[in-house]
Amino acid sequence: MRHALSNHRSSLNTIATWAMFSRGLEPEFPSAVQQQVARLKQAARESGSDIRDLTALPWCSIDNDDSRDLDQLTAIEPLHRGEMRLYVAVADVDALVKKDSPIDRHARMNTTSVYTSARVFPMLPERLCTDLTSLNPDEDRLALVTEMVFSGDGMLVHALSYRALVRNKVQLAYDAVSAWIVDESDLPEAARRLPGMATQLRLQDELAQKLRVLRRAEGSLEFETFQPRAQFKGDRISEIRQQEQNRARQLIEEFMIATNSCTAHFLARHGRASLRRVVRSPERWQRIVEVALEHGATLPRQPDGKALETFLAQQHKLDPLRFPDLSLVIIKLMGSGEYVVERPGKQPIGHFGLAVRDYMHSTAPNRRYPDLITLRLIKAALAGDKPPYSNDELEALASHCTQQEDAAQKVERQVRKSEAALLLHDRIGQRFDGVVTGASDKGTWVRIFQPPTEGRLTGEFPVLKVGQLVKVRLVSTSVERGFIDFALAH
């Protein structure tokens, strides 16, 4: 492992590839996919009365700094009496990736792109997801557009879905846009060059914050989860940073939630079955009530999103240091999301965490297969065609997508643990400040603050409580297994 430890990227690539195999995911594209890609010469070109030309709108994309698979664009225009018209364009991946083609069969196998620091395992070949089906700047692209009108206080008035031709005017990144919104830096130069883009972004942020307030009033849960990201210098990890929630991420999150709800309503209105993303009302609510009691708060006996959000907001204000750990506890007790088929006329299960009754994944068809399924369902409904999937097919896909998404998240978690072990490998014996994040029969866990990583406490130590601040000494690391062991420092 000595050579691997000198080249972190190579080591993590090997670990990630093996993790993909072991979780039932395919890390490489088969030859049939490569042959189909080789035959593709250009982005999809279609015309017709059903495809509107919206290339003149001031579209922009906001994503991660290193994102190259651009799934959605946004644009906004003010109307009278404080109303806003919001446009969200989603890449029409189906225009090039047809159902049951070799590319589609591979995408259906993995169901999602898998993002690790050393290597991205894209759901679609890069020639597609970063080029021909990506909403890249200064390129005309086919898209599915959701046009929404909101009242002055952020209530949805009406929505339309249709096909369109769009053109991204500027590619922006979350952190830079957020820093400008909160007056910590200048507007990114690419946006400054476009007349009116500053106003666009201010209006989008204003609407997004209204939508966020309304969802929180309905009981949408605000978490702050532990999301470390490795930073590289060359082929070595230089540091690990916690990924912060910010205003630009909130902007895109709110617009995508609104779009996903509108697409769910669209399919229901057209009498079509849909693939919904749900988080059920927590079966382990009583345990959530007990956790709240441990923090001096009382929750109702029955699941109540508004009461839980009030408790979480209070805890975030009272104890921001430990809030990520509380968030994780509540998320685990709520249970993970899943895909289900919902038929017209049936009572929707809804998404407890987002406080929305009708919700699906529809805004990232380059990276998530359920979104590509939904794109095809909507296009068929718009054209008045027979649904491209039977209900039995959708049921099987819902179960498969849930399973594969869970596998992908486990791969990403496994690689993050190995990243931390690599960074700390040369720091055996050093002392760190940390907080106890878990204490049970299975072991006691500690999260250190700098670098933000988690490991197991070994050796002899007294009974510790979750949330207790401790000083620990690094004892050992295992890069291959992603293990980090600490001992209590005396």
C-alpha cells in the first residue's frame, strides 16, 4: 500500500471501483454503450409547434464548482402586483437516450451517478452528460420547461409544462453566487458581463427565500448534516472541508422542490401513474419524542412536522456545534426515502421531511434514472401518447431505483471514510478536539473538528454521553477499510 499512500487519487480510485463492484453497481460502460456513443454526432435537434423557442430568456445554471453535467437552468421575470414568473428548464436527455437502448440499459442498471473525490462514475457516458445532453453555456439545447407563476407572498398561482429550446447564458457556482447574495464578495465576472443578470439573481433569491419560509411554516425539516469533501493538491488530499449550506444552494433546492411538485401534479391531472419520491410519516416517532425530551423539549404523541421543525430550529440556535449530530439521529429515526408508484386518484404518501404531499424526482435526468423515467412520462402525456412504462414496469423500477440509490450512497460514504484515513495516516499520535457522536453496545464514536472526520474510540474509557466534548489521540488508520481509531487523551 506504500505506493498507493503516496498517490491518494490512485488509491481512492481503486477503493471506489471495488466498492462499486461489491455493491452491485457497474463502474465501467460496456462495449455496446461505447459503440452507441461513437455513433452520436451532435446534440438532439427537433422542431415543431410543440417546442417553444425560449433561447432569448436570461437562463443561468448554478451548481457545484466542478459540475460538468448541467441538468437545469432557471430564469425569472417580475409581473404586476409583486407576482413572479419562474422558468425551470430540465435537460431533455430522452431526446438522445431512447428507452431500451444500450445507454439506457446501463443507466437503468446503476440508476444514478456516483460521486467520489477521486473519480465520478457517471450514469451516462461523459460525451452525453457533460456535452450533448448537458445544458452547457452558449449551446442551444432541448429541454422540458416548467413555467410557474407565484403571488407576491410566494404562493403558487398556476403552472405549465411544455417542451422548449433553451440556451444557457452563464454557468455559475453555488459558493460564489451565495457570497455575492450575502454581500461578502463581488458578483462573479461571468455574470457581471451580462446586463440584467444581477437583477435576475436577486429576484430568484427573493422568491426562493419566500418559498423556504412557506415550507418551514408547513413543517419542512431543516437539517445540517455532516458532509465532508476532500480537497486535492495534485494527487494528494490537502484538506477535508465540511460542505456548508448557503443561500445559492437554498435557491436551487427551493426551485427544484417547486418544480418536482408541479410535475407530480401535472401527471396526476393527466391521469397518469408516476414514480414518486416519498419519506413516510416516521414509524419510530416515539423514539424521536424521547430524543426531544433528552434535550428538554416536548413533542406531540403523533407525528407532527411543524412541532419537529420548531424543536430542530431551537436546537440549531442553542447548540450549533452538536446540531449536525442531532440531525443525523433524527434522519435515521425518520427512515430513508424511497421510490413508489402512485396512481391517479389515490391519496399521496408525501415527503414528511420536505412537508410536501406531491413530490417526485424530475430535475436531474443526466444523473438520476427516476428523473429520466419521469421525463419520458411527461413527454408522452404532453403528446397524448400511451405511457412508455406499464404500471408493473414502474413498480419494478421503483424497487430497483431505491435499492441502487442506497448502494450508491454506501459507496460514497465508504470512500469518504478512506479519504479521512488517508489524510490522517501520517498524524498517528496527534491530539484532537472532538465530540461524542454515538455511544451504544456497538461502540463509541467521536467526530473531530479539524479535519472534520469521524472515528471509533478504542481502549479503556469511562461512560461517555452523546454530545460530550472530548480530547482524543489518533491511534491507527486503515485506508482500505476506512477505519479511524482514537483513544481518549489524558
